Amino acid sequence: MNENYIDRITLGDCHNFLGNLDNESIDLFLSDIPYGICLDEWDVLHSNTNSALLGQSPAQIGKSGFKRRGKPINGWSQSDRNIGTEYREWCENWVAIVYPKMKKGASLFVFSGRRTVHQVINAFENTGFLLKDTLAWKKQSAHHRAQRVSIVFERRGLKEESHKWEGWRLGNLAPIFEPIAWFVKPYKIGGTITDNILENEVGAINIDECLINGSSPTNLLEFDYNINEKRIHEAQKPLSLIEFLIRLTTKQGQVVLDPFMGSGTTAVAAKQIKRHFIGFEIGTSFYQSAIKRLQEEVETDQYKSKQMRLSLFEKEEKYCANKSLKRMRKKPRTA
């Protein structure tokens, strides 16, 4: 029953709660799910057997990026070649529970990693959802590390090879974007999206409220963090980006589901633009931080808004009182 979870972040594994939600009651799924790239303990979603994972080398201590040891693409063992498959299966486990909870025609925005987004797409499509588009969130900056090949050879005493590979590096290009897979739940065969909008009130996109510099938005989204935006999670997304996606696909009063709430951004965004939310978070520390953030950013804003309305009301009262007093002063006395 949704009333037990509406406008609340619930502490615990979403697998234990998603099944309790009402069928075809969710208007939008929006979640920055774990990417399965071993960013931290909560992101290790395969059967890891190597104790070096997430450790630190002396060079990584105190760094703002690349703080922990990850696995190379090639893997450390043959079993690491199953990381992608295990990640897809992890996704399929909870996606199957989400499917009946979504309204027909509803959108689902799923943040993912560049090397794992195809596994997410496979998991959602295998469950029955349809891929509508793949958006790209372009970040203002990106942590980037690409070691010089020449230096590696030089340290090995290979001077000739070091000179030969001058200018070459090990690594990737700067990861300036992150993909957002946009799915929809199918509506009945033979019907139209317009019919579905009439029946379920989902399926359209609100372009007028989502103009960017006066123009229609594209699938390349450039949003940054606000100056005073609190950062409490390593993978936290900008509040303005989440608000944009919610405005694009929902109306006020509709319900947004985020089973991996993390820093609470989806909850804050939903409440600030008058949508309901349902959220789950398995990590106790993130849960506590998200609850605190929700109270500070939403309830404080609502209090300020209320105080502003009271202040305006008081000003109006004073204006009316002064106006009345002036009329009384101008009114001629009768004998």
C-alpha cells in the first residue's frame, strides 16, 4: 500500500519493499542506480574475490578523485569477465518488481555508467520496458587520469621504448558525460499514446516548462550544481537536473519512485516542485543524511515561503489600516 511509503524515504533494501506498492500507481521512475563499476562497497555488485579491490595506493591517499583501487577493464581473474552479466542479473531482480508498479506509458529515467549502460538496457528490455532514448548529462568538469606510457617505460629502464612512446598515455578520454537511459512502459497494442494520456495521465512531455534559454531541450543536458548545493554523496547529481526530468514527464501531485535514494536529491526535487515521492535507501549513513537534507532544504523553504506569505499579508493589513486611517483623517467632522 503506497500510503505507508508516500513522501517518505524508507531505510532498507528496496527488494523488500517494492512489492508492497500498488500496481500501476507510479507516474515516473527516476533513479541514479549503482553503476556496478566498483566506485565503493555499495557499488560492488559481482562476486569479488580479490582483497585489493577498493584499497588505496600511497599515490591515492588524500585525492578527491580515484580515491580507491578499481579493477582494470581486462580484469584481475577469469571470473571478472562475468562482472557485466552479474550486474545485469542484479538489475533484472528489482526491475521485475518495478514493472507492474508503473502506469502504462510512464517514463523511467535510469542513470548509468558508460561501460554498463548496455547491461541496464538489456535488463529493462528483458523485463518488458521499451527504450525511448538515451540522454547524456554533460558535466562541467571530470576527474581524469591518464598515465604517460613513456614514464612507465622509463621507470623500467627502457629508454629506447620510452622515447618511442613519447606523448602516448594509458587510460581513457576525460569522462565528461554520463548516460541516462529513458524507458517507457508499453501501453496496450492497438491504442495510441494520446489514448493512454487520457487514461493514465502519463506519456507526454512538458516542453513549455522545460525550455532552456528559450529553446526546446535536446537530449544533451548541461546542468551543474547550485552554488550552495550540499554534496553528501560521491555520485550525487545536480538538483536542477533531477527537477528538469521530473518537470518534463509529470504533473503536480503525481508520484515519483526512486529505490536508490542515496543523497535524497529525487525527494528534495519532487517536494520542491509539488510532486509526491517514494524512496528507499539501504545505507544507514546515506539514509540519515538524506533525511536531514530533506528536512533542511524542503521544510526550511516551506517555512520561509510561509513567513513570506505572512509578511505580505501583514504588509497588506498595514496598508489597509493606513489607508483607512487616512480616510478617517480626511473625513470632515460633523457639528
